[in-house]
Amino acid sequence: MFASNMQTKGIKKYIVSIAVVAAAMLVPFQGSAQKKDTVATQSKDTLNLSASQVRKAERIKKRELRDSIRNATPLILETYILPDSLKYKRVITWKHNSHFNSITRLNPDTTYNENFYDLPFFRSDVGATYLGVAGSATQTLNYFLRDENRVFKPASLYSVYSYTPENLPFYNVKTPVTELVYAGTLLANRQTEESNVRFMHTQNISPNFNFMVMHKRYGAKGLLLNEKTDNRTFVIAANYLGKKYIMHGGYIYQGVRRSENGGVADDGQILDTIADPRTLVVNLEKASNVYKRNTIFLTQSYGMRLIKSRDTSAAAKDLGTIAYIGHSGEYTTYRRVYIDDVTPSDELGATFYDNKFNISETGSYDSTRVASFENKLFIRLQPWSSEAIISNLDGGVGYQMISLFGNRPEFDSIPEVNKHYNNLYLYAGASGKFRKYFGWEGFGQYNLGGCFANDFKINGKVRFSLYPIREGIHLTGEISISKSTPDWFDNYTYTNHYSWTNNFSKTDKSRVEATLDIPAFKFKAFVGYELINNKIFYDTKGIVRQYGDAVNILSGYLQKDIKLGILHMNNRVLAQVSSNDSIVPLPSLSANLRYFLEFDLVKGVLRGQFGADATWNTKYYSPAYNPALNVFHNQNEKKIGNTPYIDLFVNLQWKRASIFVKYENAFQGWPNADYFSALHYIKPQTAVKFGIHWPFYVK
């Protein structure tokens, strides 16, 4: 009781002192006598506070004290999976490997140089074959960057716009980070407007636990009739980086809705006239594709020290034999629905599909679905040290259950039935390093039984680094060998316009790659070679085939940024050779040249780039697109290319915000109007595009 009275008196004295100071600051100087009277009056009023007011003031004081302590406490990240040098880093970004729950650091460029490329395939490649609308089916020009989804092949055409568990970025941040991104043709009419947006927010609940939410949308109404595209991705993800326990998990959704027109019916309408594209005749009037993917995943591991090191110093805390036992689970569903109202009387539509109607002559409704549930158990052994020449020995076992549905003739008389498959496999890996000069890693997987029985893949990678300059010179070599079972829809398909039954052999691939990277000189060179046996491809009619002989692919890539005062010349050039262009058509030469002047507009506040960005490739038989199958296929009707596509731009870095304005296809019609990407599909015509990338965070 006595202590409580003393505490109350102390609070009253604290409040009295505050009142005295406030009175001295607020009351004008009117002589010392008047000031004393005023202060005395206010002090008397303060002393008459009720007991409830005193208790309220005490609670406020305690809360403020707790908040000040929490805000002043640094968020120190204590985890074995990252070096100590990153404990206090404001933003850490990485991607994880679900086989062993290992991570690979990412160092994204968040300046206006990276944000200038609003379409994602331009950030990693010199260009791509796409349908001229953001979010539409896309295939990179660089053969070595093409993605191939093993479970559901049509997903490969949209992968560049979204994420998988393997390439999803994870974060650890000291303060909340929010990013807002927009890029689109604000000044275009509503019929052709393009709008690409991205929202991302991430924050740490504790120094070790982080969550992230993201939404992305690519899409436009399109220049031609009936090509509206809406490609959306939504992500919720979380990670925990503990001293022993590591977790990565989340949910990824991708949905694509696209109206399909089959391209321009007559290319001469583009090449020989200046007509409004929306007045041009297209092959399909009422057709559409809907694609959806849902993925839930969780990868976790726990570390246990088996043999302690005799060295007890802080620098040797990760020495000794340590085992990391883990589990990875992923459930993914894919669904695609193609719809059209093509009938035999529709001359253009029926001709486009070679007058084939397997199910109905009044329209198509082709639905395919695949569900994959995969679990992996693994163990990582660190024999001695994470910095040793043999730092990890890994092994695991995986089991995959697959359920798929596609149209079948018997469904006309019996209920629909899903086909069920399974897949059992073993995998192993190893890695090591010698200081910062040498690193290596290897991985192998063999399928014991199920739908992929006797499939295998082996990868090996080495990296040499020298440091005559601070950033170093890095040479990386990689080799891979694989044997894979054909996609089930390649072996059996039954839709309204296409049907086949095949028994294709496994495809063999051998690949060798080498990369030289000199960051200080902004120089990168790549060379790759691949030998393919039993290549599966789609012919000029859109029918799947297998080529029994070998195909050789040779690719070379060169990137060099040159700076001469305020003049910058960023050059990316790709050369490719295919031993059989009728099976794997590739442009011989492709380039992306970005030349600009860069200087401060307001020193320390606003910096600008003013220049031109050009893409170009030699003529070749660029792929055609089949809406019913949702694949790119070969064609021998027309070679496309040899026409530069040039954007004039102003690119600004205003404090944290990146802002650009582009005048797309500024020289439209020069030297000709051959602005096709895929066969019968045109690239965007002249338009003004505006973009902004605005990150928000507290330093």
C-alpha cells in the first residue's frame, strides 16, 4: 500500500513538472509575478486529477516505454543458412530449392535500368515470339531460356509472367517494404488500352519470420478484333530462417483469360494498307482460352549437430558434422478450357482447322485437367564445414501422384473418368567450395517406377573466380544429360479439331554451357550446345510428331554495356544455329540495342536517361500459334523478321521512384510494315506508354 502511494505521488510529481514546463512555454511574458500566479493555478488544477486519470496516465507512460524499447531494438537475423555479414542487411532476397531446402541469393536491380523493361521476357532475353499482347502465349527467342513444364505443357507458354515454387522470390526485411508498379498506354482509346500492374508487400513479424503478398496483372484489349488478354498472378508466401529450422511455403495462383482470333486472315491487310487494325478480318470470330493454375507448397528442414568441432571460437560455429532432415510437399492443379463456335459453314474458321470436327459441328468445348501431388523426404549432411571443398552430401526420395482428364470418345456413352498415374524416384546431390575462388555442385535423379520409369537427369556445375579487380572475373561451366518420357497429351489427344494416338520414344538431351561474367566491365558472354535425340515437335498442321534423328543446337550470347561520358550503349546480341530448321527453327541473329544519354537533372534527386531501344532479328520461319491446342507449331508459309522495332524513351530515377515514357514503334512503316511476331500476329503499333515503379520503405 505504501509503495502504491509512493508510485502515485511520483506520477503526480511527473505530471506537475510537465504542467509547469507547458505553462512556461505557452504563457506570454507578463512579469515574474503574473507568471508565478499562472503556474501556481495550473499546478493546483493538475494536483486535483482523479485517480482514474492518474492510472490512465500511468498506462500510457508504460506503453510508450515498451514501444520505444521495441522500436530501438535492432532486428538481428540469426540463422545458419545466411552468412553473418547479412545479419543487419535491410532487404535480403533469394529463391529456394525444394529438393534440399537450399537457397540461392538474388540481387535484383531495383533502379530504372531494370524497371525500364515492363514485359518480363525483355529482362532476360533479347526478345520473344508472342501474340502481340502483354500476357499472351510467349516463347523466348533464346532456345536455352525456354521453359518446359513436365506435367502440363501449355503452362510453359505463360510461365514467364508468373512464378513457381522454385523461382518465387522470398524476402527478409528490417522494415516493411511495399512496391507499386504500373505500365500501360494511358493515352490510348479504351478499345486498345494496355494495362500492366504489380503490387507487392512484405514484412517481418519477427527477425526470422517473414510473409509476403503479391498481385500481378498483364493484359490489354489488343489491336486486332477478339484478342483481349487478362493474365493474373496472386501469391501469398512466408518463410522462417531459424538457427536450426528453415521453412518456405505459400500459395500461387495464375489465371489467364484470352479471346482467340487465330491471327490476321490476310497479312497483306497489314503490309499493303494503312487500315485500322480493328477493321481487319481475323480467322476466328468467337473463340477463347481459359487457363488456371493453383499451387500450394511447403518445404521445411531441421538441423541437428552430430559431431561437434573442437574449435569453440565464434568463427567456427558452423564446423562439425551436421545433418539437416527435411520434407517438401507440393499440390498443383492445372486446367485449360478452349471454346469456339466454328461450324462447317464458317469458311475461315473451318479452313483454319482443316475442316475437322471430331465431336461437334456446332462448336467446341475442349477441357483438360491435371492434378499433381508430390512429396519429398531428404537429408543433407555437412561433413565438416559449410566452406569446405565437400560441404554438402545430399540424398532424397520422392513420390508423385498425378491425375489427368482429357476428352475421350468413350465419354459420349460413359461418365467422365480421370486417369491416375504415380511416379517414384530417388535423387542425390553434392556441393563444395574453396574460399571464394572455386565452387562446384552436382545433382542426379532417377525414376524407379511409374509413368516416368527409367527417366533420369544428371547436372554438374563448376565456377572459377579470380580477383585481379574487386568485383572479380567469374567463369561458370555446366553440363547436363537427361532422358524423359513424352507428355501424355503428346501421346494421346482427342479434341474437337485434333486427335491422335502415339507411342513416342523417350527424348535424350545432352547439354554443355559456359558463361563468362565480368561485372566491373558490365560484360557477359555465354555459349551453349545441345544434342537432342527423338525431338518432339508440332508440324505445320499443328500435329505432334517425333523426329527420329539427332538435332544440334549451338548458341552464343554477348552482353556489353559501354559508357562514353554521358553516352551509354547497352548491347545484347544472340547468335543461334539449328542443324535442322524444319524441326527447331531459330533466328540466326537477334539483338537488343539500348542507346541513351544519362545525366542528373536535379543533383541527388532526379536523374534521367533519354534515348532509343531497338529489337531486331534476322528472317526465319517464326512459329505459328494454335489456339485449340495452345501450342506454338512450325510453319513454312512465311519468313518473319529483319524489321527493327524501335522505341524512343525518357527514363527517370526520382529518388526511389522509377518513371518512364516510351513512344513505342516510333518509326512504324520503316523500312516496311512487317511487324509480325508469330505468324499472322502483329506487334503493337505506334503508341505512348507510361510506367512507374514506386517502392515504399523506412530506412
